[in-house]
Amino acid sequence: MADRFERHKQPWTPDELSKFRILAGKGKGLKEIAKALGRSEESTKDRAKADGIGIAKKR
């Protein structure tokens, strides 16, 4: 568990942001996007809110 936050507080790269927008546009959920980017769900949610990117709610 010690290596869980290996990338803690790392800046978002342009490649990550591009992939983030593509995944969100395809209707992927928060958990799925966060896992694909190697980021925490909280970090992903905060970035989506800051950039005005809508993430689908999985039910």
C-alpha cells in the first residue's frame, strides 16, 4: 500500500488531459477513467470540475 500514491500531486500532462477528454466523451465512469489514467478518483473528479468536463454517472 506504500506505493499506492506514487504519483501524488503530479501535474497533469497534455497527453493525460487528451485521454481524459476522450474517455469522458465516450461516457466512461469516474472509476474507469481514473484507473485508465493511473490517478485517484478524487484527483480525476477535481480535474473534471476544474475543466468543466462532464463524467457519466454509472448506475
